[in-house]
Amino acid sequence: MNRLIILIISIFFLNQCSLNDNSSLWKEKKIENQSSIKKLFSEDKKIITELNQELRLDFSKIKINNKIIDNKNNYGPQDYNGSINKIGNYKFSKLLDINQLNFKPIFLDDGLIFFDKKGTIIKYDNNQNILWKKNHYSKAEKKLKPKLNFVVDNNNLIISDNISKYYSVNINTGELNWSKNNTYPFNSEIKKHKDSIFIVDYNNTLKCYNVENGSECWQLQTENSFTLSSSKLSLIIVDEMIVFSNTIGDITAADIETGSIIWQLPTQNTNIINETYNFKISKLVSDGQSIFFLNNKNEFYSVDLKTGIINWVNKINSNLTPIIISNLIFIVSNEGYLNVVDKNKGKIIRVTNLFKNYKIKKRKDVNPIGFAIGNTKLYLTNTDGKMIIVDLSLGNVISTEKVSGNFTSRPFIFNQNLFIIRNGSIIQYN
């Protein structure tokens, strides 16, 4: 009964809280220095200009990455150089109460897996035909509109959701292996390492579960908060260490076997814990030596992986996932500027306005959703249903393509194809 009450309250707040960037719920406070070596920059209107437009980047020795899953979230440039011709359409019933499709399909050599508005898992073949559909929710649970996150474990699919369930199904049939309940709904990516899976819930607790039966191995609770994040929390796994974010901006590193804290980095003052409804953070990304992440409070961090000591902090306003290519990091700000940053020093070496072709009035209503890099081009999706294609070497906008009538997902690249989720279908481009 207690779990049900907590779940209902969480769902209510999730649907009712305003997460608009114009919300007055955020009140900027002065942040303490030294212990976190942290500085909160002003959210006043920023004067942003282009920088070093004549700078040409050399990608002749670029290393293409075709990873399907990377526990460091470091996918780099993917193998894609297509012509944005639509070749497939994977249909599903529309998801409700969702403004941004912050969910990732499972891409397989023989198809893909996604879900619909009632939490039904759908497996498609490469011709967009449905191989199987399975729903493992009760009638009452379906009404809560479960949103699913996936990870593959050999021939099994592990699922976590936003209504506190986690379960395992056979990836070939969809049949249920086991199902468990958590006290709180989940609010993060799901990662697998060896025989364990890792998820963060709305109580800012990292849970470790056994993949064989869902039993709990250990848990690690960070700062408790009823704050509901407007973005999915992130986890990375590097060298027997798991690092994760929470709703108030803390970054915590723990031993993956025991859950013991190795280091913890607060990025927000504890005085504003209950005022962070509007706080957004990017996915954590690691090159194996450092961790990189951004937030919508004008902060871009580089943190030493082993110690948690801040390498540098720069001023970039973004909650989109950065992409690392060699010694460069590519970031699109919430204002639509492509920043090229020196990975080691944090210096911004080039800035390009990707929205310069938009009329000023139109531009105010358009926000970037996410981007991917295919070979030497960047593909950016926006809230107006358009995708901007950019030449990374020159920084020039090549073209702007209409892909949807409204909100879309960030682009995904797999097997030399590009995929974009819009509400009701996943579009495949060659």
C-alpha cells in the first residue's frame, strides 16, 4: 500500500510539474567555492557570437565507431553518410504526455525493439514487420502510461520503467522470465555489467540487481529529494567503477561490486535542492580518463574519473549529450550554437550559429533536441520537427530537412542508417 501511494504521488507530480524553461521555480543562488571548485554563472540573457569561422578541422584520420552499446556513453562518430531518404517506418501507438522522446530503441542485427503507450514491448524485423508484441502490465498499470528503458543481456531483455517495475523477457519470444517491483519509480538509463544491472530511482538511489532473477545486490542512496528531474538521469561504467547523476546535480562514483562511495561531486548548492524543478543535466560521457557533462545553468564540466577532482569548467548552456572525437568535444547549446571544445584544456576553439537561417521570431520557439555525428557530418533534431545537417570540418549548415510535424527524438545511427523517433513511429533513413 505504501509503495502504491508513493507511486501515485510521483506520477501526479511528474504530469503536473511545469518544466518549462521560463518557469519561475528556479531561483539562482550563490554557490560555495573551493570544496566543489564550483561557480554558478548568471542566467541573464547571454551575448553569444560566432568564433573562428575560418577554422577548418581535419577529419582525414577520423576513427569511426560502430558500437551498439557503450557503458561510457562515448559513441563518437558513427558510420553514416546517407542522403536522408526515408526507407522505413516502424509504427506504434502514440505515447501520451510526452514532449520530448527521451527514449532509445534497442537496435538488433535482425530488427529493433520499442514500446507503445500501454507499455507493450514490440519487436520488429528489418522490414518493419512486427515479430511479437507482449504486455506484462495489469489493467491498472497500463493506465499509468509506463515508459520503458531497455538493456540486452544475451538472449534476454531487461526493462525498467517509470512506475517502479523492472523485469526480464526473452528477446526472441517476449515471454516473461521474472518481474519485480521497486519502492519508487525509476528515472535513469539502465546499464548492465557482468551479471548485474544498475538503475537510479526517483529517490536518488542507485540500485544494483542480479540479471538472473532481479534480486537486489546492493543500493546506494544519495541526497533525498522529491525533485522530479525533467531529464533522464545518467550512468556510466568504467574500470569496475559506476558513476551516476541525481536530480540535484550530484555526481557520485561507487565501487561496482560493493556500492561503496569512491568520491562525490556536488554541482549545486544544497540550499536550492527544492527549487531545482527546472534543472537539466546531460548524459555523462567518459573517454576512460575524465567525465564530461553539461547542464542548463551554463556549466560544462570535465572531471577526473579516478578522483572526482574538477579539471575545468566552461560556460556553455546545454543539456544535450556531448560527443567526443579524438581531442575535441562537440556540443550544441540550448541556443543552437555548435561549440567545438579542446578536450584537455576546455578551451572553445570554434562556435557556429546553426539557427542563423531561422527568422528571429521563429528562432525563439525552436530548441535543439539532440544530435548524432555520422562520419564528418552532424545531424541535429529540433522541436520544430526539422533536422539540421552540418559539415563538421567547416562548421557550415549543409541543409535543413523536415522530418516531423512536431517534437522528435534525437537521431540514432545504426548499420549505416539513421533513425528518428516521432510520436507514433520510428523513421529509418538510408
